[in-house]
Amino acid sequence: MHDAATGMHVRQIGALFNGLAIVVAITLTAVGASARLGTQDQTLFRGRTDLVSVGVTVAAKRHRFVTNLRAENFAVYEDGRPQQIFAFASGAQAGPPLHIGVLLDVSGSQGLDLKFTQRAVIKFLASVPDAIDVTFIDFASHVRAGRYSQTDLPFLVRRVRDLTAGGETSLYDAIGLYLDGASEQDGRKVMVLYTDGGDTYSSLTFDTLMTLLKASDVTIYAIGALEQQPLAAQVTQRALLERITEETGGTAFFPDGIKDLNRIYEQVRGEIQAQYTIGYVSSNEKADGAWRKVEIKVTCPDSKSLRVLARKGYYAPSKP
């Protein structure tokens, strides 16, 4: 178990992210030259540093996930040019190792609802046994982060139960801290965020956070419990969370009340399990650090009725 308490402010957090924006965002892990497309071996996504790996979710009407697609049902385009799919895994297969991040708002506005929120988070953590580890971050005026293996989950549950509410909301700093730690992990990375309000205390600006998100390989799902906020604040915060999640190929959920939190976490879990992982080697061999737009399309007959969620692109590698 790796656990640390941190109070992040601009001078500290800025040092963590210098140069992160030029990191190859979607290059997760690797694949051996002899790997066969469609194999269920986790080594499929290991061995080559030039593999671009993208998490993709396909939804039909009423947010029903499509989980029976195969590699031939997808087409990948980078800057408008078609790419050959080199590796493929569905949520039901053994693709890249899964790392889960859970971020929990424990600011002062959480006082009345914290007990219910704690129970919902613990229930969610118990529902993702296929994750090899969980990074947990609670945030208010300060940000505390810890990484737990599956065998350490009882310690994490105890930590969640011992949380108390108080202070401001360092939302951007919390996400930034998670992205910094996730950049050192290999595999599929999914972050689940719960917050009941907007940022009030971060040193990291929103524009800087968006740059870091574009340079990351994390899929973010956000739960915005905004019903206690003024209407104008709800509109602003909803748009912000949607922008954060859409940039990474994730989804933002907005429960009508705290009573809906378990149901929303269940939806998030379903979306994580429904995610495909597609790997390709870019036909663009330039190491120029430029932004490359990625588009994933579904090619099956009823594709017009389907919604495809995936990252919008990545930064190419740069020459040393």
C-alpha cells in the first residue's frame, strides 16, 4: 500500500506537471510483434512503445451498452487517415491491466450527505475486483492520495469510513495529482470522480487542467451531485464536468439526489466493463510532439443509431 497526505498549491503542483503536456497521451502499453489480433492474452498490449491504445465505449438508445462488437466492426482514423487495428480487447476479455482511480469530494458542503456517500463509494470499490489496484484521493482544502492493491482494500475501506467533511474544494488539484500518478502506470486507466460543487481552492487553473487531460491516457467518469447548488452554478458546473469527461472519452452523470448515488455508481461500473480497447500503430512516423486527432467509427449496419465515446486525440512522441 502506498499512502500519502498532500496539501497541493501552485508552487508544488506546478513542479509535478512540467513537460507532461508533451507526453504521448494514448500510448498506454505495448504489443509484441508476434501477438495475434483478438487474443485474450494481456501481453497483447505490451512490447511496443509505438502502440496507440484507445478506450472505446459504444452505447445505443437509453444508454444501453453494446458489448458484442468485434475488431472488424470498428474503423480508426488519425488526422483523417485510416489506420490498421493491431490489437483489440473487449471488456469481457483480458486486455490491458485495469487501474482504477476514485476521487471523493469531502469539502464542507458534504457534511449532511457524507455517510451515504461513503457507503456508495465502498460499494463501488467492492464491485470492481478486476482492477489490479485502486488510487483513492479525497479532497477539500487539501488533497490526500493513496494507492491500494486488492489485498489492501480493507485498509482503503477503513480510510473511507474515517473521512470527515470540511474545508473548500480543490477539485482541479485533485484531478491533476491523480493524472501525475497515473502517468507512471501501464495499462487501462479509469478515474471516477464524485463532487457536489465547483472548484473553490485549487492552485491549478482549469485551462492547465485541460492541457493535462489531453496529454493523459485516462478515461474519466464524473458524478456531479449538484442539486444543492444555485441554478446558475449548476449550469456552469455541469458544463465543466461534461467537458472534462468528453475530452477523455468518458461520461458525466448527474443524479437527481443523493438517493440515486448507488444507481449512478452502478451505471459507471457498467460503462467501465463495456469498454473496448483498440490498439494501432500510427502511420505517421514523425516524432514532432504535435496533437493528432483520433476518430473511432462503428461500421456495423445499425451504426447510425449508436454513440461512440473515445478520446479525441493524443500528443505524438517528441525527439529526445
